[in-house]
Amino acid sequence: MKIEDIELLEKLDKTYFWHPFTQMKLYEEEGGIIFEKGEGIYLYDVYGNKYIDAISSLWCNIHGHNHPRLNKALIDQLQKVAHTTTLGNSNIPAILLAKKLVDITPSCLQRIFYSEDGAEAMEIAIKLSYHYFKNLGEERPYFISFEGAYHGDTLGSVSVGSVSLFHDTYKPLLFKTYKLPSPYFFTKSHKQEELLDMLEKLLKDIKDKTSAIVMESGMQAASGFLTYPKGFMKNVYEIAKHYGILFIADEVATGFGRTGTMFYIEQESICPDLMAIGKGLSGGYLPLAATITTKEIYDAFLDKYEEFKHFFHGHTYTGNNLACAVALDNINIFEDEKILEHLRPKIEYLHNRLKAFNELNNVKEIRKLGFMVAIELAKDKKIPYEPKERIGFKVSNIAKRHGIFTRPLGNNIILVLPLSISKEEIDIVLDVIFKSIKTIGEGI
């Protein structure tokens, strides 16, 4: 691109585009990368600079950018039709993808409700669980979740979430929920059984008024990849089953191979009543999400038309033809190329290489689950950096100058690598991140 064209783009960007999760005062001063194209695990900006996409474009890209099979799936469908409504009608890709999703998820999950992103998928799960009991003649307005949880930015998903930085502003708009302590922090000083006892005590009081327990699968992602003790999620699930409460698993961030299995719930042998998926569903190509549920819940909405028990929810692009077509081939690539089988040695390699970061005096902790990594920074390994220091962004900005694109969560450097990355490219990413953290720690 010509320099004058780039300068115009930068001006238009700062003048008209309000970016998500971005302090625009700083953005207007500093700007950001304007990406122009991608190829494999690499992104290219308008100046021609090349970056490894170390956060998979906000955790959604799976097999790399500009993938020939996914491109073809998209083009083939585009030559037929881009979108047809699924309100009382259907389309071929949506049907085939629904069957495929049932095939690759636990056997209890039998029905697919599409949406466009993870927050919507969680909103639908929340509404479905409440509406399910309503159709059974029960009024159950309460939900139980955990402090530190993030389930999206719609009001229902914010209500069951608990990240104060993101959510406190909207508290007057939210419905009442019950929050238990974050499993990650609680179990640092207590036995997990004590937290499970707290849950049981709460349920004994409100079980008849509670629709569901809501959990992110495997970790609280947006809070800094706060992992659960092994088996904790399974224990919560079994308590929910014992008390007749629905269990909602949020697999939006962790689904599609991120944790080493297609879905984290496989590692805990859980078959939830509802599961939300998104991000990697379309391989990072188009907005697509889904809420997957049981036939039992589905059947509670079946009745004569005039009883109006059907689910009054939907979006213009629900089950979009293009998105479903590319998502279907995204899953086929997993199977055809044995992605998960090839992923296991790369996960082991990544985890072994991360051990070296513990020698840095400004690395407090490394949290990891499969291909998802958070490197928490602190002065002398214990004193948190103040928000005004923007330490995560300083490290990430150095990394960008050396060809690694990532975006921090506060003081956490986040890595969510494309599953297609090679060990040699993992080395490149970690070498740059290591040097970037060391540079900041030494005040260079």
C-alpha cells in the first residue's frame, strides 16, 4: 500500500472506529496494528510487517489463516447462497453441522441451537435452563456461578459472571445470582472439599429456586487463565445432579482442541445439561456459536402451538449458511489430519519450554492448560504491577516489534497458539516473549 493510503486508514481508524475493550484515549494517541492479510500462523500489517499470531486472533483461529480447505468451503457455499433464515426453515450446512456436533460431543447432548458468538451461546443456555423449568411448572430464577467467572458481555452472561473490572458498572441492570469463591484462589489456602461443602450448603437452602450451576470449563479464562484443581469441575457437576440442578458448561474459550482434547469436559468425564461453544467453531473464519443441550430439555418445549411453550429466541443470522459450511470443514480437518493426535507432543514440548520462564525475577507464576498459557508478571515475583504501569502491554509491544502478536490480560502475558504451529515456531514465540519480559524486568 502507498504510504498516503496507510496514513489515511490510520486517521479514519482513530476518527470513526470505537474498538472493544480499548481505552480509546490511548488508542487515539498510540494507534494499533492494522492487519491486511494472513497466511498460516502469520499475520501481515499494512506496512508488510510479519507477526506470528500467538493469540489465535483472540483465541478463535485453529488451523491457521487463509487455509485452503476452509477457503474452498466458504467459496463453494457462497456460490450457492450466503444466508437463508432458519426461523421455521432450514439449510443444508446447518443440518449437517448439527449432526456433526452431536457426533463429537458427549452422548447426552442431542440438540443444537445456533447463535453468533460465545456470549449469545451462554445467554441462550441461561434462558433455556430457566425456561425449561418454567415449562415444567417450576419457578427457578436463581443461578450459581463463581467469582472470577466470565461468560460474555450480554446482560444474562454478565449476571452469572464476576470480573469486577468488566462487570461492576452494570450491576444495577443484572438479575440476582449466587457467587462462590474462585476455585483457583480458594484452593490455594483451603481444601477443595470446603468449597464443595459451601456449594452443598447453599443448594440445601435454594435448590428449589435454582435453575443451574454455571462454570467455565477447565479454567476461568478472562481472569487470567485461572485453572481448577483436577476433578473439581466433575465434583461440582455431580453435586448439581444430586440436587436436581442443571449444569451449564462454558466451552467457548477451551473448546476445539485448546486443552488437548476436543472439549475439556472430556477430561473430567462430564456430560452437561447445556454446553456453550464458539470461538474455534468456525476455525476463526466467521461469527458462529452454538448451545448444545439434551433431548430431555428439548422435549420440555414441545407442545401444541397455542400453548406457546416453544423457545422465543433467535437472531437474524442464526444457523448462517456460510458460517456453518466453514465450521463443518473445520471439524473435518480435525478428523482427516488427526489434529489432536499431533497436538499432544506439541503441548508437552510447550510446557517443558515454559519452565525456563521461572528464572525471570518478574515472573510470578505460569498457568497452563493444553495450548493455553498465562505468564503472570510481578515485581520480585510477588508485588503486583499497578494498572497505570500497563506492564502487560509494554511486554506485548516489545514482542510485536520482534514479530510476535499477543494481547495481555492485565499483568498476564497470554499465549493461545494456533493448533497448526510447529515446535520450531513455538521456540520463536517463547524466545521473543522471554526476552521481552526480561527486558521489562531489567528496566532496559
